[in-house]
Amino acid sequence: MLNRGKKKEEVFELLSEYKEMDLDYSSGKILGSMCTKPDPIGLEAYKMFIETNLGDSGLFQGTALMEQEVIKSLGELLHLPNAYGHIVTGGTEANIMAISAAKYIFNSKKSDAVPEIILPVSAHFSFKKIISMLSLKPVYVPLDENYKMDVSKIEELITEHTMAIVAIAGTTELGMVDNIEEISEIALRNDIYLHVDAALGGFIIPFLENKNNDNLNFDFTCEGVSSITIDPHKMGLAPVPAGGILFRHKCYLEKLAVKTPYLTRPKQTTIVGTRTGAATAATWTLLNYYGKEGYKKIVNEAMELTDYTYNKLLDMEHIHPTCKSELNLISFTSDNYDVDVLKSELLKYGWRVSVSENPHAIRLVLMPHVKKEHIDNFLKNLEELLKRG
Ligand code: 0PR
């Protein structure tokens, strides 16, 4: 640290230099991110509540009220108006809270067993962190031919030590939605906690047009679902950090409660202590500003662009889409290039795509900052590469 500070102008000049090194979502070059350009209305609210701290919510009672209203709205969206939960930093923290609650519930039933968690191999890497943090034994379920958790394999993996099942509504790599109705039946039948990770899908599936309700039903209408992760900072267009966790019962959230005797509220039910209320304010604002109709439009525009891109790739010689995503993701391979080589060739044009592991393929996420003209340019560059390759 400097002994003596610099002038403000000087500091901001330096800041601009750093800013220039960053990519901007508006460039349309970011094709592998589940985050997107924050909505300006949400940003305005975020700035207005920048100094709030929901870790000591008695000081910020308006913000705390907004958090309750956001949880109620998200609960309504997922068919449980009296859900309990919090706006947290993201999907990782939301998943940690859910699985921690499940572990406390399990421990109070059976004392000294090593708890097992059943999850699909498509689960996000946040579960690897959770498994390590909570000393759990992972029991992985393979995927079926549609890249969904193979439901027929779950029941045989359940033991007396199974403390939770995890299902995904919008897998990170392919955007597939597990068959949560059937998984919910299994959870109910065996009296096991079921967590649904809808970090991405939570803000998409309820707004999909032409959706096949039976196939994509993932929310609290499935009675075995105990908790759901739903992230405003993905398709909700809120600024980072805005994740969401909803529990079916108050007693699940209460499992996380820690007494906070000297604060303005007697307890905390979050993992972090000090936490911004700005993300809550932004989410509250966006839910009120857009409503279901507004989100429907945003989501379906992204889905239309996804379909457009998918069909173009399908028609392209030497390109093979892996599967048809149920959400706004695309996965493809090429005859002419190894996947990692293709990724670096695309990077030479400035395109930031990601590579999925299972299947090994180029992965695109078509978030709202990606527009048709960006995709047309991307496809043009891809064609050039294929001609060369
Ligand atoms: N659950 C699912 C299904 C996810 O896809 C993700 C993140 C999480 C949980 C964890 O959420 P947080 O990252 O909010 O804790 N999925 C994205 C991914 O890994 C996260 C991401 C976002 C990565 C933007 C890159 C990026 O530029 O692809």
C-alpha cells in the first residue's frame, strides 16, 4: 500500500486501464457465460441500496421486507407462495444451504452414519465443494440417452445412509431438465430430502412458451421437492451476486439458524454474515418491473435465438449438434477440428466459447446479451474455419 494516496483522477485513469482489460457483455463475444449484462433498472436499484447489510437486518428493515417479498414472489413462481429462503451470493451458496439443511435433518434422524448424497454426473461442480465441505459420500447416477439423470438407477442406489437426492433443472453443460416428477415420487416413497438445482432453469422454465408441462415440471408442485435453487443473477438479469434458495418448510431453513445475540435480530439463517441487500433490491425491482409477461418475452427471445443458432449449425457441413437443449444452451462438435483446437481458433476471432466435459463439445450459452447479429458473425467465422480446417 502506498504511503501517500494518489489524486482521484490518477486513480480513475488506472481504473479505466483495468476496465479495458475486461470483456464487456455488450460486445456479444461472450458466448459461454450464464451471467449477462445486468438490466439498467436493476442496477439503479442496486446502487440505491448499496450500503445495506442484511446480516444485521434490523438496521435495514425496508430491505429485509423486500427480501421477504422476493422470496414470496419466487415461491409463487415455483408454486409455493409460503416458501422460506434467502437471496444469497449465487447458486453455489444456495446449494450449500440446501445440502447443509438436509444433513442436519438426516443427522437428527440417524446419528453416526456417513451421509450419502445421490446426484447425477451432470451436477454442477459446486456439489464437489459441498461434498468435501460436509464430508459426504457421493453416489453418482449415470445419465440416460437424453443426457438426463437415469431415473431407473436411483432406487437401487438408496441405502439407509442416503440423506439427500439432487436433481437438476437445467444442467450446466447441456441445459437438460431431469425428470423431477419421477424423482420426486422416489424421494417421497423413501422419505429422502430432494433438492432441485434450478440455478439456471428457475428463471427460464416457468416462462417457456410451448413447453411440455409434463416433461419439464420441476417445482414445488412435485411434492417430494424439499428445496430449490433459483438464481436472479442468471436469466433474472440481476447484477452479481444474486442467488436464491427456497425451502418448502420453515423448519428446513431453521436448521441453519445460529443465534446472533448482540445484533438487531436474534438469529441468522444464512451461511454468510454480512451480506448485501443491494442484490435483493435489484431482484425485487426487476420482478416488479418485468412481471411474468416481461420475463416471458426475455426468455422466449433467448430461446428463439437458441433455436435459430441450433438450426443453422444443424445445416452446416462438418458440424454436429450433440443434442437439443431444453434451455438456451447449444453443444456441438466438428469433423474438422478437435474441440479444444476449435475453441482456440474461435478465440482468435475473439469468441469466448466454453468446452463441456460430458459430452466433450463446444458449449454456447445464449444469454440476453447475445443478439442475432453476433450469432451471424460467429457462424460466418465458424464457416471460414471449417473451410480452412
Ligand atoms: N448450479 C448450476 C446448474 C449452475 O449452472 C451453476 C453455475 C451453479 C449451480 C453455481 O452458481 P454460481 O456460479 O452462481 O455459484 N453455472 C455457471 C457455469 O459454471 C456459472 C458461470 C457463470 C460460469 C458465468 C461462467 C460465467 O462466465 O457455467
